[in-house]
Amino acid sequence: MPKFSTIHENAIIRKGGEKELNSLLSPVKSSKTLTRITDDRYLAEMTRCIFQAGFVWRVVNQKWDDFETAFFGFEPQKMVRLSPDQLDSLGKDKRIIRNMQKILSVPQNAQFILDEAQKHGSFSQMVANWPTSELNALFLRLKKSGARLGGMTGPRMLRSMGKDAYLLTPDVVHALRNAGLEISKTPGSQRDLTTIQNTFNQWHQDTGLPYTHLSKICSYSVGENYSVEQLNEFNTSA
């Protein structure tokens, strides 16, 4: 099992000190706080991440108030009742981004959220109570049961909602490979994903750091060395 200390030290050096690195580590929410998030907010963030995928995030964010209006606040019960005519109208609505396949993901993910809520009391309860030691299984649930939530989209949604989660960005994978993990450059096999999960589990146990912070520190230890100011500016605009 590779040690996390070397990765951490590299990130501290690259960012100009431990204080500077720590300023880039976004907080994670407690399970109790996560359970208070209403399910319409999960559907909204799913939709935001789906529309941002392969597109300019800034443009999506600039239009977001109109998205909220066009989709009636993303109330799941309302979204599953959208008629074909209403969906067709949304596909022509200039207030939002007119990508019909992504628009159709909204009622599909609304149904996914309602299905999980029926099992767990709410979608937020399902997310909050899912153990971080089994994040791979949660990512897979989103991919298989949701619409367009595979790849980075589902994990990004969880991270943005405050769920403690690692992201397998190219820089994170690069850091893991540099540390000695025998995984693919684009890990997708069950073997690779299990190896990654086990590694983060061990690092979490060794350091006490959240998975979100472990992941971010990995990303800051390699690749393009953006300054703290540049990264904060990106995070604000994104």
C-alpha cells in the first residue's frame, strides 16, 4: 500500500505551504446535514452537472435561474409528470440550453430519486447513509439507475452537494499511478476500482482526512501547477 505522506508533501510544496494547500480543501457535510437537503436540490444539481458535461460551466451557471424557472424548481413529483408537449417546449426554450437528450434526463432522474426515496425515506437519506468505504458502489448505483450520471457526472454531483467523495480526475489517477498503484490510465475495471477504493480507505484510516481532501491533495500534487489564486478564481467562476 503506497504511503500518502509523499503525495501530501508534494502538494504542500507545489502550493507554497500547508496553509495555502488547506485553503483549497472544500468542506464536507456531515451525514446529519446531508439528510436535510431536499430531493429537489439533488435533482437540480444532477441536472446542472449533466448540462455542464462537455460544455462551458460558466454558461450553464449564468443561465441557472432560468433553468430553475423552466423546470418548476426541479420538484421530482412535477418533473415525472412532464408531458411530451412540455418536454418539446423545453427543447425550444431559449432561456436554457436546448439539448433534448439532456432535457429528457430530468424526468428520468426525477423517477430515480422518487424510487430511492420510497426505499430510504428520501434520496438525501440514501446518499447521507451510504458508507464512504463503498463509494464505488454508490457511483455505480447512480450510473445504472440514473440517466447520464456515469463517468465524472454522478461523483461530481455528490461532491458539489457536500458528500465526502473522491473524484477520479486525470490528475488524481496520475497521482495514484505515481504512488505505485497498478491501475489503468483510465480505470474502469472492477479490479482497478476496488484497488482505488481500498487505497483511499486505508489513507482515510491512516490520516483521518476526508476522502474529498485526500482526492484534492492528490490532484494538487501533480499536473499543471496552478496558483492558489488561479484555482480560487476557477472555483468561483465554475
